[in-house]
Amino acid sequence: MSIKLDTRAPRTRCHRCGDAEIAVICHHCGRPMCDDHRPEVADAISRPFTSEFEGLGLQQNSSPYHCSDCDHVVKPSVRKFAYIAAGALAVGLLLAFLTTAAGIIVMLLALAGGAAAVYEDRRRTAEMIRTRPPLPVVPNIDAVSVRETVRGDLVLDEAGTYRTSVTPVEGRIAMNLTFGRPDQDRLRAYRTRFRLTEQDPVRFSAGYAVLSGRAGLQFTEPGRSGNVLPLEGNVLEHPFLTSSDTRGDAKWRVTLPYRLASAPRIDAFPLWLTPSLLPESARRALEIEVQWLGEWPSAEMSLEMDRIEQLTLFVPVGWGNVEGVSRRATIGGAIDPEGGGRRIEWKQLSPESGTGQRLVLSMRFDDEISLTDTITGSIEATFKGSLSGLEGVDMYHPMGRRRPGEHSIVRTRVTANISLSLNGVRYQDVRVVPDHTKASDTERPEIHGFPGVIPDHTTIVELTNAMSDAGYYVKRVIENPPRGGGKANVVNRAWDIAGRRYDGVYPVNFHITVTGEEVHGGDIVAEAGNTKVRLNVNGTYASDQMEQTIENEWDRLRSITVQTLGRLERHQAVHEDEPEVFTHGAPRHAAPDQSTGELRAKLLRRRDAALDALLDKEISKAEYQEMVTRIDRQLSELDGE
């Protein structure tokens, strides 16, 4: 049996029980303690057990915390007892005028007590000075940030191969603090208490920064280690503290650079850029798609994209002036020192919801884009979280308790130099069928007429069902409000059908408009009508084969439409209980007990509809003549009854 040991970064824990919930810090050595092992620092009426920081203007509840090894008590001054003894001596002196013996006894006791008080006070003062702690300062916390940086290169070579490189992770913890007037006053009281001059160096403590999460960091500053970081300094290095003027520079910036003790495995660079030429742009518009990994560096430790701080591209000046760009880019200014290209720069780009891990930027130029050119530049993006496992930085008071508030912001910065060759980019275009500018589409009429087909919901349902059965995705069906046709009992109908079909991963979109007239007798259900179908198909192609696929989809949809509506025409003709009049069918819902006058009127309307279809070039002249001949024959039969 083999045993594998995995090295894991340490987490800040209680030094006694290992609990990860830290309550206080020993203000001397920085040992963390949980709530169960935090010591009592005051009595029942909140009086501190120690007088270590007495008279320094700290809050009443600011008692220092000690671990078991550093636990000690600084006893308060007993100078007041010397004053009491002096008072007793004066009383004894007065008493001696009345009773000599009693006065002498009181004076002797007072002298002994005063001497003992002075001696004890001097001893305590000497011990206090010997164990003098650093000056406690409580600066305001302006900001605490954690920034880890990954650098790399993004290269798209002439063969269309993407190459990336990654450097080791570097990080820093930055704390912006501001001293205040109470810190100046506390320094003066501190010097008085410990009998220091203004020239004496004074070390100060601003508390501790405690790392949360599994953070194995190696600080580059000598002497820095562990997850509990003391914030210390010398007052002589901060003129604001030693000055009585509050208008000086009170800022204090603490920066702690570090490397990772155990670097995470990074299999891929999280960013890549894909250039492409926009369709129908005459090769004058370029699109850059910025993509990032959704689970980076791994599914267990996934960082979320925050924003793209800056994207700078240098494009060849041979492309002409920049006519337009998306998302408010800055144009011009700096020139690429190597290639001499024109600069286009975006800043503060936030990912949009619903777009996945991608962001699309476009730009248009005066002249044509050469596919032999190369785009250079750089990109900088930030991700939420850290690669080290560091989750945040908690700030602790110089006395050891945690300071309230969430102060830290943790981000990972990803930067890369960019070199994108356009040699492997293919120009894509959009094919719209039918396109009457193309000779191949002359036999593809955009509008098809179906006299005799009623453009109602039954027709639409049959047509969409047929398309769905053939593998088409019908995205929407919109019924437009019916309108009067300018004739009695005639209603104009219009429907919009849209959807797509995928050829592999490439979509081919279609749009069908169904319009026509419904003829109503005395019922709300139409008894006759005619229908026109307008069919358009479009899709993006980059090869002749893909273009042929788009054309084939139009032919297929036309076949489905003709077959489906043709079947409806024949179905309607059967239910008319009359001889068929149109090649494209007769109206449905005809009543069996209609009078000769009603049938004559209906046949005349069909003849008018056939003429309209001929004028709209929906049927041929031969089809029209055949329809008219059959209608005239039926009219003659009615006249002979």
C-alpha cells in the first residue's frame, strides 16, 4: 500500500485547540486564540486587571489580551498612598501639640507608610519602564487589498496556432491607513508615562493583520512569515505623529509583497482573443472576441471574472483611419514602438450577464484590412479571489481584539502581451436566399401564392408542425391583428414565423410571412380565401459548401411549404362538396344547401382571386386559363339548372 502526502497551505488557528474561528490575538506575540481560550481581562465592573496602558487615552474597554506564555500584570502606581502618608504626618504633627506621645506615634507610622509607598512606587515604575510595550496607535483603515498577478503571452501565429505562456504567481498585500489626532496625543502621554524625551526612538504597534483562508505565502521582506502579521514602525519615520500640527501627511501605506509557497497548477492561461472579419463589411471591419475560462484554475478553486481593466491594440496604419469602435474606446495617442501601429484602447470593460465567458469588440476602418498583418498590444483583467487560497485579511486592534468591518478586497490580476496574426482568419459573409442580385436565385421566387387556402390558425399549425417534424426549430409565431379588406365579408390576415436549423454548430435562420384574405359568409368561420407565403433564409458562411447548405435549406423549406399547403388545398376541395375549381383547391366549410345565387357569387369571387394571383405572378398564365375554363364550365352548369 502506498501513501501519498499532499502539502496543504496552513490556515490561521487557535494556538491551543486549532479552532479556525479566531476571537482575539495576544498583543505581545500575536498568538491567535479562539473564543473558548480567550482570557479574562477585566473584573466584574470592567476594571482592567493590568495597568499596562493606563493614562494613554484608550477606550475604557481596551484591555490588552495575553496568551498563557505572555500573561503578566502591570500593577498601578501607589503614589497616592505616599500622599496619604504625607497627610497623616501633618495630622500627627498637629496632634503632638495636644498629646505628645500620640502625635509622635502617628508621625512615625506616617513616615514608615510614606517611605514604603515611595519605595513600592519606584519599584513598580522601574518594572513598568523595563517592560515598556510599543506605543499603541489606532489609525483609521482606509483600504486593505490583496492583489495576485499572473503574467503571460498570447500569440496567434501565421499557421493559426495559439501559443500561451505563464509566469509564476506574485502577490502583495496593501493596507492604506491614516493616523489621527488621538495618536499624536497618545504619543505625548506615552513619553510622559515612560519618561522619554522627544529624541528617544519609540516603537509603535498598530495591531495585527491576520490572513484568512488557506494561504501559504512567502514574504519577500526579511523577518516576515506566518499568517499573523504585526503592523509596527518607528514614530520618527512618521513626522505626523511627532508633530502637533494635524495638517501634515497622516497617511501610512503598508505593502507586503509575497510569493506562493506552493504554486497552484495552472494548465491554461485564462484569457484568449480571437480576431475575425465582420460579414458584409468589404473587409473593413474587424471583430475581437475576448474569452475567458469559466472554471479557472480548476473546478475546485474557480475564480470569477471581475472586469477587463485595460485592452490595448496596435493596428497597422495601412488600414486607414478608424471610422468607429464599440464600447467607447480611446483612439490614437501612443504609437507601437516596434510596429508603429495606431493605438485603440478600452478600459473598465465589465462582462455582461447572459453572454457567457465572452466579450465582443468591433472596429471599422477606412481601408481594407490585410490578412497578412499582425495586431499587437496588451490586456489586463481581474478575477475575484486569489490563486493562493487567501480569502481576506482581518485587522486586529493593538490590544488584540478584532476591529469591526469587512476591509479587504481580494483580486487576481492577469496580464498578457498580445500578438495576433490575421493570416489564418477567414472572411465570413451572410447569404440571404433569395438574393435577386445572384443569377442562381432567379428560379427562387420570394413569394408563393396558394389561391383557395384560408390563412387561418389551422393552416399555420399544419405548416409549423411540418417544419418541426423536418427538424426545424420554430422560435416564434406571431399573429398580427386581422384587418378589413375593403370588401364586404373579406378580412386580411398576416402571420410571422421565424426559427432556425443547425448544420453542425452553424445556424441557418428562416423567416416566413403568411398573408392572405379570408372570405366570410354569414358565419365567423371563413368559407374561402387565398394565401401568399414569403420565404427568406439567411446564414453565415465561410466556404462554398456552407453557402450551398444555406441554399439547400431554402429549397427544403419551399418544398415543405408547397407540399403542406397543397395538401390543405386538396383537403379543402374535398370538403366543399363541389367540383374542384382551382388547381390549388376550393374553400372549405361550404354548406350543402346553398342556393344557386350563392354558388354563382362564390364562383365569381374565385375567378377574381385567380386573376389577382396571375397579376401578382403567383401562378402562370396557363394555370390561370385552366382555372377560368373550369369556373366558366361550372357557371354554365348552374345556368342550365
